[in-house]
Amino acid sequence: MDVRPGDILMMKKEHPCKNKEFLVLRAGMDFRIRCTKCGREIMAPRAKIEKNIKKSFGKVPPCRSGNLAPIDV
């Protein structure tokens, strides 16, 4: 599956905050994804993430970018 940084993924299983949508921050041998509701970042192996993807939304639309948790720098 072609997943790139900036894509939104809908997962099969929900995060403990009851959200299923995650923003891809890093894609490679492992993924770094961020919950779009609470902002928690998760790093997991590529195989585990790809197995649990239900749907991919591609790039973040401008109207939805306001709903994402801020990036910690």
C-alpha cells in the first residue's frame, strides 16, 4: 500500500480516545502516526500498521487541518 507522510488513515481498531483516524508523520520500515483527536504519537512496524488500515484518505484537506492536534517541536 502506498502511504506517504501527510496522509490520513482510518484504522480497523480505535485508539483509547475512541478515534480511528491517524495522520502519517513518517513512513519507511516503521510508521510514526498521530491520533487526530488527542495528538498522541505512535511508532509501529510497517507490517502492523498496513495490516490494520481500513481506509486511506490521502493528503489532509485544508478544511480538516484545523481539527488536528498541534505538532510538538
